[in-house]
Amino acid sequence: MVAPHIRLSQSAEYRENYIVQENKLWCRFCNVEIDHERKNSVDKHIKTLKHLNNKNKNNSNLLIQRTLPSFENTLN
């Protein structure tokens, strides 16, 4: 079983698109939980039309508000 923060540390692209919150992997742009245990699921979501559109909008309303614990997990 791969922890979400380990999955996040595997790639700069993952760190750009995902955050860890309460031991779950979330898309920064789509506000959906991603199955972090399967690398294929993480990779597929980045390529979806919904994700690409949300990311390209660059609308701050779509971003997940980070909590202090999730920020601390990212730093560790």
C-alpha cells in the first residue's frame, strides 16, 4: 500500500496537480479525491479533459483550500 504523500513525492508533476489532505490524495484543480494506491489512476486523472480544462482556467475558485496538516505533510 502506497501512502499518498509517497505518491506525491514521486514526481514534480504530481506535486503540481495534487495535494494530500487527511491522508487522501486530492486534485488541486478538480476538487476530487484520487485513488493514490494505483499509479495508473493518478496518471489517468491528469490527462482527463475535465482536469485539463480546470487547470487551464487558472481560476482560484477551483483550487482546494489547504489545511495546516496537509501543508505540514507536504513539507515533510
